Amino acid sequence: MGSPNSPFIAVAALSAVLNILLAIYAGTKKSDFSGIKTYVWIASLSAVYTLGFCFELAADSLREIKWWINLEYIGMPYLPPLCLMLACHYIGLGKLFNRSTATLLMLVPSLTLLAVSTNDVHHLFYRSVYLRSDTPTPMADLELGEWYIVHGCYTVACLLGAVVLLCMHWRKTKKPYRKQLLSLILSLLLPVLAAFLYLLGATPDGMDPVPPLTSVTSLLMAWSIFRNDMLTVVPVARDTIFDGMRDGVLVLDSADRLIDYNQAAATILPSLATSSVGQPIDLIWRREHGSGFPLSREADEDAEDEREIEWTDARSRSHYSLRSSPIARDKGKDSARMIVMLDMTEQKRLQDRLREFAYYDDLTGIYNRGQFIRLAKQLLERMQAAGLPVSLLLFDIDYFKQINDTYGHETGDEALRHIVSSCRDKLAPDDLFARYGGEEFVVCLPGLPLREAGEVAERLRRAIAERPLVGEHGTVAVTASFGVAEASPGQDPLKQLLLEADQALYLSKREGRNRVALSAARPEPPLE
């Protein structure tokens, strides 16, 4: 016939086995969780505690019961401070525990273990231990000593402190994490409640319910681990990420699954939701932009990576800089990483604006003198290497100073823009059109000899003359004089070309303005 304690022994044994398996699993599984070692110690010491309790229930004498109680206290006193450390690791305060603070935290449990193992000498932990007469099997009754009260207060303080910290973290925790957070809270509260029932004498046959109850707490932990990936999907950097940050932040685990994100990231990636937590970042990125995540995990996981990307939609164009940085980790463990998304849109716009100032004339929007010279030199080299002609038009507005003096500089600026709008649609896409300085403009015509370039200049002259400027001062006649030259081989063909075109422009002005003059260096038949 079985012992009346057999069901309790079976439950406690199951708890010991579960804790052993969980310790092995957690110890061998790669994890980003900073408290993984603490959890391994909790599971291992819980197994020692419950295993000792099993043998205590099966003991036949007071001497054996005392021996197994000593074994239980190798594990049990250390569990509450370890649970407090685990809670701190979970909410991102694990850095508080270095070797010194952890040693200090274990001082009371170590003194408790010493007090239990030497209790027969001083009776500070138990005043007396004796067999009860009202139980069907040998069970010990205990008269509590002074150090037991210290030990009990410390135990309750650690467990309740851990519960309070986790509860304070509840509002900061996103919904996908709350299940695992609740399981942690329950696994800490249940032993406290059971211990109070035991001290009040409200348990069957006065039996300590805490050791068998560790099977329930172990199952809660197991459910959290296997169902919610507590050891792999945890808010490892939650307290360092503020939803008020302007830059978007994504936290990825060692498998590049999304662990956490801030509000700025949700603004940048509108498809982000609490349901996205635990999903591969590549899947999330493809859903948002149709392409894979641009920052792949490098072979050297400690290396930082940075990439600039551009997103264009029907309404706007945005630029972001993506920076990947490893999160501090234990030696030999796979690294989590933090992705910071910096909005570079305004900076890019400023760079584009500066580039426009460097390459384009701010008033007219066409090339400025410096950019024209750079591009014209390159064009001349290509054309001459290919044996093709290149011509150049140099023209300016007739009586421009008179327009400024009569109507004001604003009208003068309008006249410059008017010239550009009149000429731009008469030029080919490959023609270089620039403001050369003041009221002077230049056009480089690749592939055209002097005669054909003169015809282009005549079309431009007519377009300007036949389209007067209409403004607040009425209609203002605007004309321009042109000089045309064709490039010839030389040490500085562009400089020579500009000189010949300028001489032709001077000739055009001397002959009455509003006309086209060809360079005398390349005599051609007169234009019809």
C-alpha cells in the first residue's frame, strides 16, 4: 500500500524534473536575455529544493528528515534574491548587479544555510525539531527561532520587491510582452501566498506547500519560455529607448526578429504594430517597401554598419540613414542589435540646395559660370576625340543697364528670367546653357559647326525680340546680341573659343545690336 505522502512526493518530484529540464534548456539555448544565467541558477536551485523535499517526505526518522532539510536549504534561501535579480534583468536594470552587489545580496541566504546546518549547536533557526504524533507518516514539526524570522522577512522582501518592480513596469510593457510579464509576476506571488498559508497552519497536515508549488511556477515559466519566447524575445533595451526620441529605433534579436520599437519608428514604418513583435525584420521591411532589409547581419557582429536609403511615394521623397549597432552581450553569445533610423530628408534637401548654389545660377535656374566651364571642357574633349565639331554662342541683353535704371532691378531680374524662358525650349537637351555673368549668357552646342550654330543663334535672337517682357511697368522690349564661334584644336580650346565668341559679340554690338555675328577666325558665308 502506498504512503499517504505519495501524491505530494510525486508532485514535488515532477517539479524537480521540470526544473532540471528547464535549467538544461536555458543553459544551452542561445539568448539575448541578460538574466539567462540567473534563470539557470533559479531552475537548478529549485530542483535541489524540491528534490530534498521529496526525500524529506519519504524519510522514516527524525534524523533523516533533518538531513534532507539541510539539503533543501542549499537551494531554497538563494531563490528569492535570485528572483529579484531576474526581475531587474527583465526590466533592464541588470547592470545594477556586479560581483560585489550580487555577493552582498547573497549574504543573508548564506548565513541562513550556515544557521540551518549548525542549528543543533545554537538553535537560532529552529528552537526545536520533533516528530508530530498526529500524522500517518513521520513528519517534523518546527519551533521557529530568531534567524528564521530574519530569513522569512528577507525572503518576502525580495519576492515582493520583484513583484513591485514588475508591476511598475506593466504600463511601459507592450501588449505582446504582458503575457510573459504576468507569468513572471504569478510565479513570484504564488510561493509568497503559499508560505503565508503554511505559517498560518492552513495547509493539509501542516505540510509546507511551497516545494510542490514550484511545479506550478515551473510550468508558468515553461509556458512563458516555449509559448512567448521569453528567453529570446525580451525587451533587452526597452529602458534605453524613449518613445519621445525623434529618430526611429528598432531592436532586433540574434535571429533578426523585431524585439521592440519606438513611436518614431512606427511613424516611419506605418505597418508596424504590436503584432509585428517577434516577426523577422526582413518580412516587415518587404511589407512596407517591397524589398529586403538593407542592413544584413555581418560576420563580425560587433561591427557597426550604416546605409543611406531613399523612399519615394506619390506625395514625397524621404531620405534616411540606417545605423546598426550591437547591443552589449555576454561573451560567446549571439548579439542583439539596435537599428537607428535618422531622418536625413531636411539635410538632403539642404545638400541639394547647396549643390544648386554650387552648380546653378540662383536667379535663372540654369548652370552658373563655374559649372559651365567644367562641363564644357569635358564636352570639348569628347567631341574633339570623336572628330566632331563644337560651337559656342555668347550673348547678352541689349541696354540692360538702361532697363535697370528705368524700371528698377526687379524688372532687370525679370528680364534675365525672361531671356532664359524664351531660349530654353529652342535648345536641344544636350546643349549646355548657362549664365556667364551679369546679363551675359553662353550656350555650348555639341556636334554643330559654325554655320549651323549661327542659325541656332538667329532662332534665339528672334524668339527674344518677338516676345517682349510684360510686367507691372507694361511692355518692355528686350533684345540680345550674339557672338558665335567654332572650336579649333589648341592647348586651351575652351579659352580660345570663348575669346573668339566674345570678339564676335563685340562685333555684333558695334554693328547695331540685336543681331548675330560669326567669328572671323572661321569665315563662313553670310546668313541669309
